[in-house]
Amino acid sequence: MQQKEKTSGETCEALSFPMIGKKVGACSFEIYHNNQIKKTSLADYRGKWLILFFYPADFTFVCPTELEDMAEHYATFKKMNVEIVSVSTDTAFVHKAWHDHSPAIKKITFPMAADPTGALSRMFGVYNGQDGLAFRGTFIINPDGAVIAYEVNDNSIGRTATETLRKVQAAQFVATHKGQVCPAKWTPGGKTLKPGVNLIGKI
């Protein structure tokens, strides 16, 4: 049975594993964005590609290196109709304080979601109840609201924006080129494959 968490008056239904192809619900939450704190919902991002970028906590060590890396690639993501929303169990007020004081976090112009109850983190299966924090989870959601890729790391292992970018590029390519698939290390302009009996045993 799927767990449900209530946040901002809405029910956030936990996604069952495996999550690939599962539609995300209209879970609402607060964000710190452009020096403002406001409410938003996952439903507000329909029609765009969305990256939910969970991390353990503000004012930490690995987290600012990851978020700075994502911030430095944000313009490229935006050109691809991709929105990034970082998520931790801190409040939006803590996000603002961190943004005001950290040189790395000052570079962020994407929304920073606040998940102090852990509802959003539980929805995506990354809530670490022992610490009350989120694991490092990256979820790529297509414009229809379906999860098409995700990874979850131990909190000692940082991620890289270039690989997340490559995954989105591959996802967008196959979404518009039916019947084709992207092999390992594929990047835009690279050779793709068209699965069929003629390829069996020849790769």
C-alpha cells in the first residue's frame, strides 16, 4: 500500500518502486527563489522537463559543491526546457540565509524547495528517518509528469551535473525519435541504435 503524506493541505502519494514511468502527484511545497519565498506544486512544472535534486542539508560540505555545479549548468538546462528544483529538509528561511552567505550558493538562480516535514522526500523514497534528512537523489521527470530516470547516492558521494545533463539529453532525444535508443556514453550528435533482429549478436 502506498504511503501518503500531507503537506500544504495536499496529499503527497509515495511513488512505488521501481519508479520508472510512474506519474508524480500534485504535491505542494514552499520554495526560495529570486529572493522570495512562495508556494508551488509539482503540477506547476507540467509541460517542462523537471529535475528534482535532493540533498541532505544546507550549510554542509559536499552539498554546496553539487549545487554550485548545477548552478553553473543551469543556463544550458533552461535552453532545453528543463527546470531544476533542489530539495532539502531545511526551511525556506534557512535556504535564504545560506544563499545570502555562501559564495557557492549565491550562484543559484533555480528554485530551492523546502521540505521540513519530509513529505516530498518520502514521496520519492529518499527520506532518511534516522537523521531526518534526504539522501542524494536525482529524479528526471518528463513534461507529462512521469519519472524517466533516477539515482540515489549515499550522502558521502557527490554527483556531477554533466552526467545529469547527458541523461536529460538522451531522454529528450528518444522522446522525439521513436524506435531509437542511446548507447553508453552517448552525447548529442553521437550514433544511436535501432533495436531489431538484425542487431542481435552484432554489437
